[in-house]
Amino acid sequence: MTMERVIVGISGASGAALGLRILERLAVLPDIETHLVVSDAARRTLALECGLDTLDSLTALVHRHHPIGDIGASIASGSFPVRGMIVAPCSMQTLSAIATGRADTLLTRAADVQLKERRRLVLLARETPLHLGHLRTMVAATEMGAIIMPPVPAFYHCPRSMAEIVDHLATRAIDLLALPQSPLSRSWQGTP
């Protein structure tokens, strides 16, 4: 099996635990090389929601942590083959930048590359309630090829903790990349 590369972007919306859990799950999969890019706002959200040392924990999990301003990074080019990218959480600001092609940070540039190369781009859009501008932006990103996955819990699995909810959402997002190791999430088997 060949090494598959996956990019994980974390933007400044609430739900930083989603990005953390996705990286934890990817770290234990064989033959996966992970690349991380974290927005400035996400650094603050990670510290607030997950702890002051969370960014250090994240960088220990990945093969490469790219600075947000490094537009010359490998993940900024379509010639650098990757399986796809997940942005978790994806703020409305980041979603808007992606949907309009504003590639002014490495996170939005890497996402733009996924779209232009017709690779999987999974956006865990985090906002509620949504106004018409949010909805139109989601439509625009979807029309460009992104997969919009609001982190809405699946209660039919009867989760017993927040950790189980986060884990299920993380595995669903990873499964959307269609990695050879998929599916990770427990599939619905129908009612008994």
C-alpha cells in the first residue's frame, strides 16, 4: 500500500475538538501522512476549548505542521499529491474565502488546490443559526466540489458522552475522504 497524504486545516470556529480528534484518528492509521495548518484564530480557540498545550499535542501527531502564512509550502501546490483535505472546524470566514477563491492564507490556498485538482475537500462548517449568506456560500462551495459536513450529531447511535459524539463526527469526516482504511465509522444497520 502506498502512503496517502491528508491535509487537516483548523480554523477559528468553535469545535476545535473535532480537528484534534480527526488528527488523533488519522495518526493511528497505517500509511497516512498528515499535514496540518492552523489559522491564527484557531490557535486561540484550541487553547480555550481544549487546553493551552493542545497545539503542541497536535504538532506531535502530524508529519508536518505548516505555518498559516507559508504560501510556498508543499500543500500550496497541485503538484504535491494528497488524498484530500478536511477543515474542522470550518468557520464561516474560512468557508467564504474558500467559496470565493480568496486564497490569502495557506489554509485557504490548500483548500483551493483541492478544488482545482478535483480532490476531496470536506468542510465541517460550524455556525448556527445560518443566515441566507451562509447558505449561499455553502451552495457555492458545494458547486465547486467541496463536501459540506456540518458537525450535526447522529443520535441514532445513542452516544453516552460528548467524546463519543466528537469521535463519530471525526470518523465520518475521515470516511468522506474514501481512504483505503475506510470506513472507520460504525454504519447504520437498520432498526432491530
